[in-house]
Amino acid sequence: MFSAIMIIVGTIIGSGVFVKPATVLSYAGTSNLAILAWVIGGLITLASGLTIAELGSQITRTGGLYAYIKDIYGPFWGFLTGYALTVLYGPAIIVSLILFLGILISNFFNLGSFFIVPIGSAIFLFLLIVNIIGTKYANQVQNLTTFAKLIPILAIVVFGLIFGDSQIFGEDATKIIENKDGTINFGRAVLACLFAYDGWILLTTMSGEMKKPQRDLPVAMFAGLMITTACYLLINIAVFHIFPASTILEHGNNVSAEAAKVLFGDIGGKIVNIGLIVSIIGTLNGKVMTFPRIPFAMANDRLLPASNQVKYISDRFETPVGAHITMTILTIIILVLCMLFPNIFDADFLSEITIFIIYFFYIAAFVGVFIMRKKNKGQKRAYSVPFYPILPILAILGGLFIIVNTLVNDLLGAVLALIGLAIGAPIYYFLLKSNQRKRS
């Protein structure tokens, strides 16, 4: 249970808690609306997590979203879900973390840009080895890094609320933003918050390895998301109490580090930067731990090439080594493409547009709760989403909000993401015919 909660908190809280306050304010325009955006983002994410947990308490095998979509809608849609998570979304997210981590450490030690990829890659390989040696060791890394990242957050919140003297509510920065050719758009503010909350679904990929998933998954989902939402809200309130809105916009992504400098001197900024580095390491470890469970589940269903190799489990370590190697190969491919063609393959851009794709499957899973209730009418459930059908409907509306906003604000990116997803269809039918030939 404890490790499950740490996976939720650790995979969600990355850089966003430190760098997003200024971004959200630049879209919201006022401190009131910025804080409201974080609240709405947290409520939508909580509704989504508690809704998915009802499926997770019924479909308890490894694979998470892939397993839910496959069981509810059939193998074709299950394959597309797993393909999107394994080939498109997962490697892009991991590469963006590798690069961001390399940049942070290189800057911290005043190293050149040459060291960015080697440093980020070295930490990724270390975490990969830890995860292959044993899930319990990966959980220990997750627990340690999650605790470590909460220390600077807690310090800024406590001391910021005590010693800050700026007005928290009622700060208006709309004129400053408009003078800088910015656009006030509350929808984009909520969207930025939802991206910061992303990652909560990854706990479900490990439900097959939980001792009591019917009980532990919903509780861990609720506790983890409440802790995460509290962290985001409190650090934003503390930052507004330390700086006026104009100063927050001026500091931009460095606002948390600058807040720590005000509270604790120059060493405070360094502590926040160290906390940010540890935070990204923890987030990366969470992704390395959870993403391979998806190709592992697909290989068990013979929905991947070389399924026997992909689903290989080490006799010595009892970990899905084949799936880890598969995700590593895909990650290396994306990393090399980003290095060779940085203007075409940008990891952050890839991760953002693939989040757009994943939300189609999120919505399908939310709708799946209604389908499963109708299918299993009268049967007792280990867990039921509270306030049904309000929370599932809120989760669906939140997913539609992200899809519509992406189509409006980044139509080209959305189209590219849909093309990338469509490539999965012929791959599925090729695998289907290949499996039929093998059986015959």
C-alpha cells in the first residue's frame, strides 16, 4: 500500500510542482484564477483516478489501461492502447525526462552541453538495472526519492506561509501579460495543470503485482492523488505569499528556486535545484518501473512481435526483463532521433501530443465503467466509484476538455499524433495473420 501511494506521488510530481506556477499564472491572469485552475485540475484528476480504480478492482491483471480497454472493447482497441503507450507515449516521456535531468545536472555543476545526454542516459541505465534486479529495490528508490522531493516542497510551503508578506488572493497580472503579448486563457491554464497531474494511471499497470489490488488500488489512488493535489495547491499559495504576481511572471520557471533564495538565502536556491533533480530521478524511476508492464501484458496476449522474448521473466530476479529491454530499445531509438533531428523529433513535443492520444483511451475507460456496470448488473463489486455517475461524467468531461483544447491550440500536432496512432492498425492485422499462420 505504502509503495503504491509513493508510485502515484512519485510519478506525478516531477518538475511541474517547481516550474508550473508561473506558467499557469501567465494563462490565468490572476492569482484567484490560477489557484482555481489547480483546484479544477486536481478534481478532474481525482475523479479520473477514482473512476479508473473501479475497473482496476475488477480487472486485476498486469497492464493497466491496456488490460481494461482490451477486456471491455476487444483485442484491436486493446492493442492500439498498448501500442500508443508503449511505442509513442512511454519512450517520449522517458526521453524528455532523461534530457531534462541531464540539463539540470549539467547546469548545477556548470558542465557543458556535451554532458547532457551522457549524464541523463547514465542515470536512466542505473535505474533500469535497479528495476531489473528487483521490484522491491525499485520501490525503495521510489520511496526515497519521493520523500526527498517532498522536503523542499514542505520547506517552501511552511516558511513561505509564515514569512511571506505578499497578497495571496486578488493579485491581477492581466495587464502585464497582455503588454508582453500574452493571451489570457483560463482553459489553457487548466490544461497546463492537467499535464502537471498526468502520470496517475501508471499505478494500474502494476495491479497484477499487488497483494490485494481490489482493496489497495482504490485506496492508494485516492491517498496519492490527495497528497499530490495538496502539494500543488500549497506550493502555489506559498509562492503567491512570497512574491507578487508581477515578480512570479518575471522569474518564470525559476520561481520556486527564487522563492527558496528569499527564504533561505543562496543555499535555498541550491536546495530547490537539488530537490528538482531528485524529483526528476524519482519520476523517471516510476516510468521505468511501470511502463514495461504494458508490453509485458501485450506479449502475454501474443499482441507483439517476438512475444516470447518480450514476456521473458528472469528466474533469478523475478522481473520482466524482456519488457524492460523492449522499452529501453524504443527509448534509445527516440533519444537518437531527438539528437540527430532536434527540429523534427522534440521529446517534449512528442510527449505532449501523445498525451492527447492517450486521453481518447482514458475516456473509453471512463465510459467502460458504465458498460461494466450494465454487463455485471447485480454482481457485488469490491469497490465502487463514489458519487456515481457524477465522478465518471466529470472524468469524461475532463478528457474531452483536453482533446478539444489540443485540437484548437495545436491542430497540426493532434493530426500527427492521430497518424502515429493509425500506423498501429496495419501492425495489429499483420500480427493477427502471423499468429493465425503459426496456429495452422
